[in-house]
Amino acid sequence: MNADRHEHDVIVVGGGNAALCSALAARESGARVLVLERAPEAERGGNSTYTEGLMRFVYGGVDDIRALSPDLTDEEIAASDFGAYTEEQFFDDMARITQNRTDPDLCEILVKNSNAALHWLRKHGVRFQPQFGRQSFNIGGKFKFWGGATLAAWGGGPGLVDALYQAAGQAGVRVLYDAWVRDLVHSDAGVTGVVATVKGVTQDFAADAVVLACGGFEANTEWRSRYLGRGWDLAKVRGTKYNTGDGLAMALRIGAQPCGHWSGCHAVGWERYASDFGDFALTNDYERDSYPFSIIVNAEGRRFLDEGADFRNYTYAKYGRIVLEQPGQFAWQIYDAKVVHLLRPEYRTRHVTKVTANTVEELADKLEDVNKDELLRTIREFNAAVKTGVPFNPNIKDGRCTAGLALPKSNWANPIDTPPFEAYAITCGVTFTFGGVRITNEGQVVNTNHEPIPGLFAAGEMVGGIFYFNYPGASGLTSGTVFGRIAGRGAARFAKQRKGA
């Protein structure tokens, strides 16, 4: 193996939001930084590139929104109700969604640093805009934002990633693409570099500290089966094909402590016939997140979850698992004409498995692999159970529910009775895995002897202990930014101390 002659204080493994935030934070702290991105440049950015760029953060009201999105016009401000999202609400959402299992220290760090994280990104050239039409609906001439997630990066995930790479380049961060990190250089003194194959050539890269920010294992079919369980080898992968658990594997080999929900993941309802891995050009077309206004049925023609249990932000990341558990690993979302105008834009692309019909009977005939008689019975019973006296309002949990069904719909219930009818076929799309390694509050990886590993830090999906069972929508990029900054600063500080010693 040939030694790389360029000198670096900190090496960051990975090329997405968490990795770039680590690199920028380390560079701000005076470190010489090298980023090793496994993907080629055209596919850089990890899962971050496949996101909408939406970020959950604490804010006090319209002034906070305007500070982060100064391009908003007075007319847009006047037509919007941004509300507020307090620390208490963020804490409550994290506790409720994770069934009170989220690590209290890491959760507090995430919540209390979320606002500052977006302002830091803004300083580095990331622009933000409100998610009109995705996180709000125009009711009576006013957009009312809901679900705790209001702003997204301009250009979505690709825009966020491009802005971060531009900032890293301007800051003097060195980036190598096609750089597959295979192992950590480790001794009794801790981690002092990595072994990487760059464009087919394996070599050592020395540094005083290493930040692992190269994602979970969602793109590793064998690991999904091993840790998530039976049937997970059949799930589609929403994002990058390069998140195969390599960072986790190399950390565990030197004694890093596993942490968090290793049998859990973020998984959603996804286009049934989507490609096996994410596709930059098509990924946004595969989302099927308007289900709160639908009924969802399986191959037996039966409903199997409460479509209106909560806002989409608080249920979508756990419902993919439930779809995967259904016969044939698929389901159909069914809408009628009363609500189709509320469907997100991806329902109107060419890349959908869609059925339309003018009668419910015709719809039942057209749904592939579905028990027709049971489907018709399901729709009849559902329609009869809807409390139509309660007003329908998509911007709030309206309480328009069903009564008397074994499986209720708690909000946004509408009889399926107005043609034309539309149905969309879905399966499970896995986004990222929840299991990771334990870190200190300074981002340093802890070993199974409960001691920090000298020179090794982690951020992003590799951090275990934050999410369990489910996920408050738009928390992932925020977490990557918050803990990326912490890991980068911690790595730079450690590198300086190691040089001094």
C-alpha cells in the first residue's frame, strides 16, 4: 500500500450532509480536512441528495422564518400562518414518536441546537424556502403550516448538497471521489487514519482524527435481513446504493459499542415498481405520502392501518414496515374526487402505478392482485362509518373519523363515493437504518468498555440512540447538521491536542 503524502489533520468518511457539515466545522476550527466520498462525483451526497431538503427546527414565529428565508415577499408572508415550533414541542414529538426511548442527552443536543444549525447552514450559502403545498394547504386564502417542518433547502436535497460542496471547496476542504474507505488504521493509541481504495488503488491516509459519516446499512440486503428481519431483503431502497454499513463494520471491528434500534429503520410507502435503489431523476416521483386522505387496502381487500392517525410527518416513516408485512409486500391507496386536488405533485408524474375508474365496482375489477368482494365490503363499511357531520380540514387534525370499525380512521375520513376514483400501488421503501454506534456528547465514538476511542468520531445515520420505531419527519438532516458540526469540532480539537502531545 502506498502512503498518501498530503498531510491532513481530520479525515471525514462520507459525502452527504453530515459529512460535509463535519468537514466545514473542522475546517472552521483550523484543521486541514480531507473528505473521502465513496461515490463518483456525479452520485455524491449520500442519502442527502435524495431528500426534499426539509429540516425540522425550533422557531418562534414569522421573524425566524423570514431571517432564514429573506426572499419571501410581503404577500407570501401575509398569506401564510407559520405558527411556531417550540423546544417543548420538539421534545414532545421526539419522546412520543420514539416511545420515550430517544437518548435524553442526544435529544436535548438535537433540539437545542436545531435553530442555530439552520442559521449556520445559511451562513455557508444554503438557502431556504417554506414548503408551500407540501407542509401546508391553502384554506380560505391562507397557508397554515403543520407538522413541525416548515423550511426546506432551495433545490431540495441536491441543492443542499451542492451548496455544502461549494462551501467546502471555498473553505479549502479537499475532496476525493471514488474513495471507498475499507478500514480504520488503529492501535493502542487509537485511530490514526484509514485504508481506502481510490479509483481502484488501495492506500493509507494518515490523520490525527477520523469522522465516520458514511450512513447506515439500508442498501445492504444481507444486513437488512440479519438485523431488520424476515422480508426486509424485499424492500426497495429510497436512497444511495453506497450505504452498505461499511463505516459501522469498521468501527465495530475495533470495538465500537453498538447503540440504538438495530432492528428499526425509517421506511415509507413507495411506488410498487420503483427501481431497487434510488435514482436521482426519479426518486421524488416515487413518493406516495398523501395517504392521510385515502384508505389503504392490502391484497385481501382489507384496511390494515389508521391512515389518519396523525399528520403524515409523524406516521410515514413507520408505515412502510406495515406495508412490507402485508401479503405480497404491497398495498393500494384509494382516493375519490373530493380529495385528489390535495395529492402531492409526485402522484401526477408518469412513474406511478395508477388505476382510475368511474365506479367503485370498476375500480375493484382493475386493482391487480386484490380480493374484489372483500374490497367492496371494506369500502361499504368504511363509507357507512364516516362521521360526515364533522368538517373536513387538511391543515389540522380535524377529528373527522369513523365510528364502529375494528380499525378506525381517526382524522380526514371521507366516504369513497365521488367519481372518478383513483388508486396507487405501493410497497415498502427503506430510507435509513436506526442502529448505530454510541457517541459521547462531543461526538466521539465509545467502545464496548464504555471508553471513548481516541481519534474516532461519528455523525449522521451512524449515530445510534436517537430514533426508535419511528421518526419525526425532517429530523434526519437536522440531526446530521447538528451532530456533524459537533463531530467536526471535536475531531479538530482532538487533532490539535494530539499534535501538541
